[in-house]
Amino acid sequence: MSEQDIWKYQPWRSPGLAPVDDPCGMAGGTPTPAFNGGEYTTTKYAKQGDLGSITLKPRPTGITWKAGGLANVSWYIAFNHGGGYKYRICPRNSPLTEECFAKPENQLIFAADYHVVEFKDGPKKIPNTVVKKGEGGIGWMLSPIPMPNFVGSECDNGKGYPCGGCPCGSGYPGGNTHKDFPNPFGKDNMGKNTAIQDLVHVPQFPAGDYVVGFRWDCETSSQVWTSCADITIE
């Protein structure tokens, strides 16, 4: 919360509280095409602005979880925006709304104290960090991949956090890129094209069909990424 904290209003600062258009995602991310990748090429499945919870039909994934057991979940980063994430669950026969996924009883609790991260040069086991206090943030998982403010800001200490005493009035001169910053996992492992695997506890829910919702609240962008997957609990 320093004067140089350029990310203080982003979703990750109050995870789970930023509003979303749909807990299963919107095609293109906006109702109309936008700059910087916010555009969806029309397919037989959807068009720009379509809501995943309404447009996409149940998909027979063949994935079965055992009530009270453990399940492996994973997500894939094409371009890193820092922040953290959470997995939730909602019955298939319920309206797939953010309210359903956000219910306390529908939160999937992380079951291990580490991630398995699939880097370009192979998998690495990395200790994890779960948010244990804070308004709106209990139970969220911090992304294990460091995210420097590599947009070129002068206000970066090289570890992903704005530094104190930096002159920020000049904006983003563009002098820095991610290759300039140290990374404990190596210069090729900055979170691009990377899969993050976790274990979660499966609730003692009645047998039936469910939808697992993934939500990623970003820190270095004003984005919330959401997606859904079909499973069966037995």
C-alpha cells in the first residue's frame, strides 16, 4: 500500500470480491471485441460475449471423484498475471451462478502443502501459500510463479513488488522486461506456458453430476479468469 503500489485496486487484493460476468467464463472476455486479445473467433460452439454457464452444454469428461477423497486439479498459464486462484463446485442441476460457486460449503479445500508445476524443463515440487486471513481472501491459493511488474515501470524491486522511494511520475518508460529480473525457477520459467497442479479435498456430497469452477483473480491486470469442468461424484 505504498504510493508506488500500482496494483492496489486489482482483483487479487480482495480475492473473490470482484464481480464477474459469468463463473464459467465469457467468450472473448467482453460483450464486444477489445484490444489485447479480448476477441473470440466465432465457432459452432459460441460467439463473442456468450456466457459459458448458459451457452456450453454438459460435456461427458468421464472424470469421477469419490466423495470424501482427494482429487488432482490443474490449470494452465499462457501469460502470467500474478495473483491467485481457487476451485469451487456447484451441482449440475443448480443454476451455475457466482452465488452458487461462492457458497462456503462449495469451496474446494487444498489438501497438500505443495504444488507440482510443469515447467518447460520438467516438473518441480514447490511449497504453496494459502491465504489464511483477510477480507474475502480466506482459502485462496497464491500463484507459485513470481510476477515482476515487467511492463517497464521504474517502481519495481525486481521481485514482483513495487519498491519504496522510486520516482513514479514518468509512468512506464519501457526500459525493463521480464528477462532483467531474477527468478528462483530460472529465466525460462516465468509462468508462461506453465501448468500448476494441486490436490483438493472432495466434499462429502451426494452422488451425482457436478460442475467444478476455477477462478483466477489477477494482481498485475484488472482481470478475473473463470472456467468450468464437468465431473461426477460417486
